[in-house]
Amino acid sequence: MKTRGTSGKHLGKPPYGYRSDPQDKDHWILDEDAAPVVKRIFDLAIAGKGPSQIARILEADGVLTTKALYAQRKGKPMPERPCHWVEQSVAGILERMEYTGCICNFKTYSKSYKLKKRIPNALENMFILPGAQEAIITQEQWDRVQELRQHKRRMTKAERQGLFSGLVVCADCGSKLHFATCKNFEGRQDHYVCAKYKSGRGTCSAHYIREDVLRDVVLERIRAVTEYIRADVEGFQEEWLMCRREEQEKSIREDKRRLEKAKKQLADIDKLITRIYEDMVLGDLSQERYQKMLEGYEAEQAALNNEVIGLEDWVATREEMEDNVDQFLALLEKYVDIPELTTTIVNEFIKQIIVYAPEKVNGKRTQKVKIVFNFLEEVEVPEISEPVITQTTYGRRKTA
């Protein structure tokens, strides 16, 4: 199984969205009926929908479940509710890395062949081979969905969901800012407040900010950044690569030092293993003690080998850097004009919104908001400062 799993072949059957190639059973091809549904599920996730919401949408639209689709094809009896999608099925699809076109083997393991329980494997212990079959979604879409799923958005009792829920964090304590609303609120009264404020009894201040204010600030910021980049795309690309190249050169030097140190440690461990073996053969070391020491050295050796492999992969860093700016430029082409924000636009452009505590300056309430973009999170865009909200009275604001 280990040999097959690392030979570039899938260990399992094709998931919903793919089917086996009739010409080569080890190769997956797109399932013309299911692949569009998979793509739609990821699009809905990026639009801010959770697995249970997506399940209800698919059921309302009459989309056959995985079991119902396969039963229909094989002429078997259909399930009682052929379009009844469940949350777990949708969540399972959103977690399948293979939809990016890769092979992903050894996702789970067992402590013993005698045990049936499977344990999730660490990413570094999986075998991942990109480009094994046609992709249904891009790697960037899959990564974005995984980030969004870490920040789950829950519908409030007023049946409203915050446009920025899961993305807004406190600058002081790092906690999420919860979306607060109720049925009696109009849109202008919806707001975000630090999770650790707890009505003044917590460990942090409120960091209160209204959603309509934040909506305007984020829209203005997106427009300003995109207009700046569109004005000189080539100049921005050059500036971006120059900025990252300096980081890369520094990172390379550090990686080389770590790589040399790891390789020296591996050589030292080889000598130690040889020495304790000789001691065991000569009778200076018991077999039990030798076995225990050997296991420890081999575990350390395996960890160092993984570190060496990881460090040697830095050569792919430059390509990834260039991909990041290309992905952001693709967003600019997709959204030439943004009249208003939607959940999809927010999730595609914004990685995080950091809200600072308000301050009073000359009797005016001033509050800084830092917006971190996807793909360009570490680039400083000149001539565009972080937005500062100034409020003199409730409902009136000025953005500097």
C-alpha cells in the first residue's frame, strides 16, 4: 500500500464529481453530472454559506444526492428522499483536496492493523501529487474555503448574517468581533463588538463598530487599492516582486543554515546508531536498552528527514510569489466595477479586518481599521493610508 500510494496512483475510489477513466482505471475524469454541483458547492461556500445552508439550497433546487445519482445510473431503487442533502455530506466535499486536481493519499492511519479506528494524518505525512487529473476548482478556491470554514458564521435570531462575520478581529486581544443584531434593529444599528468585552465585564474593551460604517470603509479601501494597481499594473508587479525578492533572499540564507545544521545532525545520528549497535554486539549494552535507544534515534532521524525535505522545497517559493500577484490581478479583471459589496466579493478580496479601539481626539471619536487583502497581505501600497473613521455624532461619519 505504501509503494502504491507513493507511485502516483489513487488509493481510493473517485469521490463525487469524478469517475474512473474507462481507458485507465487508475485515472480519474470529470463526472459531467456531479462536477458542476461540486463547483457550485465551493462557490456557495465562498459566498458565505455554511454546509447546512448549502444542503438546503441543493435540496430546494432538486439536486440528486450522491447515493441517488449512483442509484439512478445503475437502475437501482432510489432513496426515499433523493434530493435530501445532509450537512455532513456537504462538509465532506468541502474538505476533499482532490478537487484541485491532485492525488492525496494517506489522509488517515491506524496505530495497528488490529485496530479499525482511523486517525487523521498530519499534512506533512500525506502523499500529495498536484496535476493528476482535471481540476474542478482552483487551489486558491480550496484554500480560501478552508480558511472560511475555520471562522464559522452563524445566523442570528434576527435571521441576519454579518457581511464581515469571521473576518473582523480585535487589534488588542486578537479575538473575533461578534456580529450583534436583533429583529428590532434597522440595518444601521447592526454592529460588531469584541468577544472578550462581555458587556464591560470581560478582559477587553468593546472595539464597537457599526456594520454600515465598516461596509463603506471596506468598499472605499477596495476601490482605492484596485484603482491604484490598475493605474500602473507593470510598475506594481515590479514593486511586488522586488519587495518579495528581498524577503526571499533573507529566507534562503536562513533556510540554508538550518539545512546544513539538520544534515549534520543526521550524520551524527548515523554514527550514534552504529556505535550503540557495536556496544550491543560486544555485550556492553543490553538488547532492550539498545532497542529503546534505537527507536529514539530513528524517531529523531525521521523528523530531521522531514525538515530537510521541507527546507529543500524553498525553490518553489518564487513561483508561488508570482502566482499571488497574478491571482490578485485576475480578481481586478473579474470585478472591473464594484457598485456594492457582496459576501463573495468580501471573501475573495479580504483575508482579515483588524479593528482598533476608538480614541477621542479634540472631542471627536476616531477609530483605525486595518484591512488585510488576500494574496497581497504583506505589500504596503504607497499613498493609501489605513482608513481612520472619525465620528462627531451618531449616524454621521467622516473617513480619512
